[in-house]
Amino acid sequence: MEKKGTIISGWVEDYTSDLYSWAYHKVSDPELASDMVQDTFLAATEKIETFKGESTPKTWLFSILNNKIVDYYRNKFKQPVNIDNNVFASFFDGEGSWKKEKRPHNWEDDTHLLDDHEFLSVLNKCMDALPEQWSTTVKLKYLMSKKGEEICQEMGISTTNYWQIVHRAKLQLRECIEIEWFND
């Protein structure tokens, strides 16, 4: 029993920072990220007998953490989003063409935005402004690289609802980023 405690203590010392950084990146909430890391080590302590050493301890812990993150998003949202057409009406005219003032701007000069901490702050602000289910869907798709089918299953939404959420969330994000980042 003492050996198990020593092993886990070493892992806590070696991997807490990396696990926390990953969890925070995925959930954007420092307290929730800390809780997920603690839950990861708790689960590892309970299941250490199943760790066969076929992967590194860090890989095994990250696998546990990723499951915790997926479970968090899966449990958080069970109902489909009620989407109205007002979102589209603000961007498109009656024929489905872009309204002149809402046309996308050229972002070509800004190829390394994800390396810019100020931009990431704006992006997080814009993500937080989305309805929670939209934000979660975008994070699962673009940050966790989940496939649409997986997201639909995890979120309990239809394929049609999923594509509506993604499309409308991208429109809202684009508008927010253009206002918060590109406008002087």
C-alpha cells in the first residue's frame, strides 16, 4: 500500500502542472481544471492496479483526464438548443446573401493569431459570450478534434442541430472577433 502511495505522490509531483495546463486549456475555468486534475489522481489511485505500464504514466493520466473532460461536457448539456432565425437574419438578406456591413473581413495578415496571448484572451471572451452549448460544441470540435458523430452522441443532439450550432457559433465568433480584435 505504501508503494502505491509513493508512486502516486511522484506522479502528482511530476505531472500536475502539465495536467492542469491541459485541463485549463479545455475548460477555461481554473477551479474546474484543478478539480479535474484532483479527480484524475483520485481515479488513478483507485485504478492503479489496472496500470500495466504499456504506456507511460503521463499518457495514462492524460487518458483519465481526457475522459473526465468529455464526461464533464457530456453531463453538462443534454437538451438540444432552440435556435431561432434571428442569428442568420443579422448576417444575411432575404435571398441568403451577405449583408454588406456583415461581410467577412480579410484576416490573411494575421496568420499566427493563436500564438498571441492578447488574441487568445479576445477569443476566450468571444467563446464565453456564446450560449454554453454552442461554446461546448465548438470546443469539442475544434479544440478536442472530436468528430461530429461523437459530439452528437456526447451532447445528445441531432446531426442537424449540431451543424446549425457549429455554423451559427462560427458566425457569432467571427463577428465578435472582428469587433473586439480587428476594429480599432
